[in-house]
Amino acid sequence: MRRCMESVQSICSLHHSLSHCSCTYSARMSSAQRALRSHTQLTINDRQRINTYSGSTVRTTFRQRKVFFRMDSWNARVLAAVTVIGFIQFVSTVTLLLHCTGYITQIDSVTALKNNTEVIKETVLSERLTHDKEKKRRQSTPAAHLPIKPSRQTQRVVRDTLLHWNPEQGHLSHFGYRDGRILVQKPGLYYIYAKTCFRHHESLEKEAGSGPGSTDSGVQLIQYIHQERFASSSPVLMKTGSTRVWRRGGYHMCCQQQGGVFSLRTRDALFVSVSNSWMLDPEAEGSYFGAFRISK
């Protein structure tokens, strides 16, 4: 019985101890939970504060950097403007000094002289080229101009007479000459012309003697330009003339001239005939015959 009581007491004391431990453990657990909650709340608040501080710090730093960047760009612009202004002032000062010393005037004079020399050279070269081109063009263009060949004819001849020309004193380019005829070597459209001058003096009447064609009754001065084609007749291309009555004892002169455009072939021949050829002026400046091509 005594042992049973002691056992019951020991069990009761053990139960009490366990209850006390349980309460203590519960209290401790509650305090630990409260501490953990407070610590967690503190940690969250601290994190919010840290985040807020960090965000404000980052924003502040970004704004400061932005302000610093703006200030740097503004300073760079100001520095560039000041540099340009200084360079312009330096160049102006140097130019003024050179102008005052006369160095720029000398350079301008030398430059102007060089430019004028170059212009003169270019002008001379262009003139030479133009002259060479014109010379080649003239040489390549078929043309003929022949002065009259002086004749010792003293007999009075009224009928038409073929005239002879002087090729040594004339010009022949792509033309031939034979027995008073100019010979076409290249076909094309040609301008043909002729001029003959007649003069009269009493001495000519004495040399020619009396006969038909006397100036007392009037004299016909006619000029013909003929075209002679191979194996065909010689048609008259142009004709001009007049009748003159000249008194004795004076010096008289009359010129007949004509020109026209005609199509000619290779190996065509052109010649001139006049009436009263004994009255022709022998000067080359007064009587001549020619042709030149104007198109192919």
C-alpha cells in the first residue's frame, strides 16, 4: 500500500512536471514565434526601406549623371564655339598682317600673271587648233580659183572664144585643169562663178584695125559658162552681157560677172567663153574663174 502511494505520488509529480514543462515549452514557443514574427516584420520593413532607399539613391544618381552629361555636352559646345572663334580671329590677324606687309598683293599679282599666261596659252592653242581644222577643211573641200592668162591677141575677134587661165597663180583642190577647162574630181553641189573685164582705148582700135565689132556702132560684151560632160555636148549653164557704145579718145572699162549653183559629176568639165576677147583686160584681179563644193 505504501509502495502504491509512493508510486501514485511519483506519477503525480511526474505529470505535474510534464505539465509544467509543457506550459513552459508552450510559452517559450509562443515567445519564439512572436520574436520570429517581429523579426520577419522587421526584415520586411527593412527590405522595403532598403529598396526605397536604393530606388531613391539610383534615381538620384541617374539624375545627377544626366545633369552631369548635360553640363558636359554644354561645356563641349562652348569649348568648340570658343575654339572656332579663336581660329577665325587668328586667321583674320594673320591675313591683316600679310596684307599690311604687301605679301598678299604680291601673291595676287603672281597668281593673276599665271592665270593670264594660262589664258593666253589656252587661247593660242585653241586658235591653232581652229586654224588647223579650218586648213584641213579647206584642203578637203573641192575648190578652184584661176586668174586669167594674159594673151597677145591683137586681131579683132567678135565670135565666142574659149578663155585660158593660169593654174600656177591660182588654186586647185580636188580639181584638175586642161586646155582652159577645170575638171571635177568629186561629185556634189557646186557654186560656179566667173568674172571678165573688158577695156577699150583708141590704141586698141589702131592695133585691131577696122572691121566688125567697132565701138562706133556699139559692141556686144557677152560671157558664157559651159558644162562639158563626157560623150555629150557642152550646154551653156549661164550667160550675161551688155552692149556698149564708147566714144573715141577715152579709156573705157566694163565687167561682166555671174554665178550659180549646179550639180556636177566626176569628170565633168567647166569652161568660159566670151565675145570680143581682143578687148579683155589681162589683169588677174579683174578676170577670173572658179568653183567650190557646198554639199555632197
